[in-house]
Amino acid sequence: MLDVLSGFLIVVIIIALGYLVGRKKLLGPSAVYTLNMFVFYLATPALLINFLSSADLGDVFGENLAVVILSSFLAGAVGYLGYRHLARRPVPDSLVTLLACSYCNGSNLGIPIATHVLDDPTASLPVIIFQTAFYGPAVVLLLDVTTRRRDAGTHATPSLGPLLRELVLGVVRNPLIIAAVCGIILALVHHANGFTLPSLIGEPVAMLSGAAVPAALVAFGMSMAEVTVLDPDTSPRRSVWAASLVKTVVHPLIAYALARLLFDAHGAALLAFVVVAALPTAQNVFTYASRFGVNTVLARDSGVVSTLLSIPSIAVISLLLG
């Protein structure tokens, strides 16, 4: 338990350091974007390749992936039904709320937390692959259909060809997906005949992977210093708090129940399942909402509020299950 808590505190300290740097603007006006691009295109793909190349794929994509899929659907359904029928909002707005309640920040925050809290950076890989390759594109398609019908009438026939091509290209061009595929291939070859990357390639990959976690956490802390949320004039504050609580409390509770009931998980495996589910709402949700001009304030504010709530949530989970 002490190892888990110390790892979590390390994450919090680096985020706080990034926040202070952001407040003082020590790295300049575009530092958050630059750091995030470095992490996204270079450091995190290197980290995935470095660890996946010798990982046990059964541990990475077995029960973990099943819990990710089922818990995401159930938490999303709670958000969708609540916003649709209790708040009585349109379907597109409710779809954004579905994502706010269930779409995890699996890369920028998930990988650093998995590395230092769980000592396993691959623990968040199933949620990254599921969300990037299936969950996100599926909801984007639903958003496209429902917003077209809302704008053009219920009998409008949407043209999905360009959107489908864009979604497919977005998946196959995603550096995290590319890195995951490369890492999986290397792992299969390694377990088949013991092959490892030659040092001329392996050492640069390892060096880049070492930069992923600190750079991601510093960039995340800096980004927190730049946002203003819960404006009383523009923000649906009650809905934001509700979505954030579903994401950081209900979602991990669902994951816990599924892991215990379906797989009798315990120990480190159970902790990993629940911590991954407690990750806050990803920035992608705001990106999707902005693309269609739907519920953008809730998407933005729930990303920030759920991030703040995820810190005590993951701390409590670590105390109880660590």
C-alpha cells in the first residue's frame, strides 16, 4: 500500500510543479501544446513499444479489456439516460454527456498514473485502444447522424462516407495505435523466438520512453493553470458535477463490481481495473463536442472538474485496494 500511495504522491507533486510553471508562464505561451505534441508523437509511443515488446499480451488484453468495455458502456448509459430523461435534453447533448461520464484520459494522465501508481504503463493500454479505435468513432458517428437530422429534419439522409473515411484515417494515423501494433508484433516475436530490439534501436526507444511520464504530467499541470470553469452564466454546473461524479465515482464502482463478480479479481489486478476506470474525462470529449457544436461547455468543464475529483478518488481507491 505504501508503494502505491508514494507513487500516487509522486504524480501529484509533478502535476503541482507543472501547475506552478504554468501560472508563472516560465516556458512561454505555447509550451503546453509543444510538450503535449512531444508526448503524443514521440515519448508515449516509445513507452508503449518499450514495455509491450516483452509484455504478456494475455495480461494486457484479457480481463482488463473486458472490464474496460463493459464498465465504459454502463457508465456511459448512466450519463446518457440521466441527461436525456432527467434533464430532458436532446439526443446529441446526451451523447456528449455519455462520453463525459465514460471516456477516460487514458494517455496523457492514464499512462503516468499507471506507471507510478500501478508500476505498469500497459495497464491503460486497453482503454486507449478501445476508445480510440471503437468507442470514440462510434459515438462520433451517432453525433453526426443526430445533429444532421436535428439541423435538416427527421427525414434527412446523412452522407456518412466522408466521415467514415476521416474516422478510419484518424485511427490508423494515431501514433498510439501504431505504437501499440508495433509493440504487439514485437511481443509475439519475442515470445516465439526470444527476439529483442537491437541496442541501436532499443536504447533510443528506452530513452524517449523515459521522458513520457514527466513531460506528460508537467504539461497536464500547466494546462490546469490556463482554464476557467463553472462560469455561473454559461456553465450547466449541476450537470457538470453530476457527470464528473459519475466518471470518478460511479465508473470505478462499476468496474469494481464487474471485476469481482465476473473474474473474481483481487490484489494488483483489481486495483488496476478500478484505477483505470477512475481516470478523468479525456480532452477528446471536448474535441468531439466542439466539432459538432454540441454541449461544449459541459464537455470542457467536466474534463477539468473530473480531473480535480480524480485525485482524491484514486487516492481513496489506492488506500482501500492497494
